[in-house]
Amino acid sequence: MSLRKTLFESGGFYHVYNRGNSKQTIFHDEEDYNRFIKLLFLSNGKENFKMCFIRDEIYNFNRGEQLVDIGAYCLMPNHFHLLLTQSENGSISKFMQKLSTGYSMYYNKKYERTGTLFEGKFKSEHAKDDRYLKYLFSYIHLNPVKLLCHNWKEEGIKDKKHALTFIEQYKFSSYQDYTGHARKQKEIINLEVFPDYFLTKKVFGEEIFDWLDYKQLN
């Protein structure tokens, strides 16, 4: 039995991610994305739930005590990224088990398949300093730019305004919750336990816009 390299400390901040087995697509349509997003909310609690009994007001469901606090998330066609912290030992692992199991059951039933959906255990990195933690908010929310230009970090972005508009309109991340959109999904994230890096919507937008200038040097 392999041991996880990252040991989750209470109060620590972690970049958690996983992708489809053999890089397969795990979100084919809007229904798939929305199911996973709803599970981000529902799985984050000590109470058990059955999706079939929960109707439209899903974000009013009493989940019980939260397992983790989510600072940011982004879903891509074959993978996802989360920024998490926990107040109790073991809570991140419990949350990820509920989330992964719930989505795998939905996916296998819908697409009439069996077997493992995700590529092994979820991966994680500990954000040990302020600089890296602040960067993660940008890194996670910038992922959709890859849908415009897969190698944008190497090649650069020619039209930054177009890229930023694309990110702003991308519904399957927490970006819109940072920029003041009124939507129910804002209940998923809790920024009170994360450092207050972005005092205003404008500051957050400027941070993202500045990172679009990034070009990796070979």
C-alpha cells in the first residue's frame, strides 16, 4: 500500500487535483460539470446525502459540519483543481473520497461504464509560503486559457483582453464568485480562512490580467 507524500496539516493550504484515467475526458457536457460542482458543495459536510432526494435548492441543504474550506476551484474537460484547507486531521481525505466516489457513480451510470474514472489517488501540493499560495489563486483560475491556446505559457497570449473575457465567462470555476457575480455557487467557497490577498474585485482582476503576461522561458 503506497503512502501519500503530502501529509495534510490542520490549518495548512493545499492545491489538490486529479484527472481522468489515461487522461480521458471526465466532463462531456454541462450536466457533467454542474453535477461535479454541486458535489463540491454537498460532499463538504459530515452528513450523508442522496442526490436523488435533493432538488433545486441544493445549496440550502444542511450538510452538517464542513470537512474543508474551499478557496478556489476550476474544472477542465479531463481534470480539476481545488484549493483546500482543513481544520481537522483527515478531513481533506474524507472530502475527496466523498467527492470522487459520488461523481464516479454518477459518471459510470450515465455513460454505462465500469472501472476507475480517475487516475489513481488525487494529487496534492502544500502551499508552504504566501507567495506560492497567492499564485495558486491565479494558476487555478487561469486554467481555462489552455482551451484557447494550449501552449500559452510557452508562446504567450496575443490578445489578453479576449483571454480575460473568456475566463470571466467560464462558468465552471470560482472566478465569477471573486468578481461579484450573484450566483448560488458562491456557497461553495469560503474565503474567511484564507489570507486576504485581494481586497477588491479590481485587485483580483488586475492580478489575473498581469499573469497573462507570463511567458515561460525555455
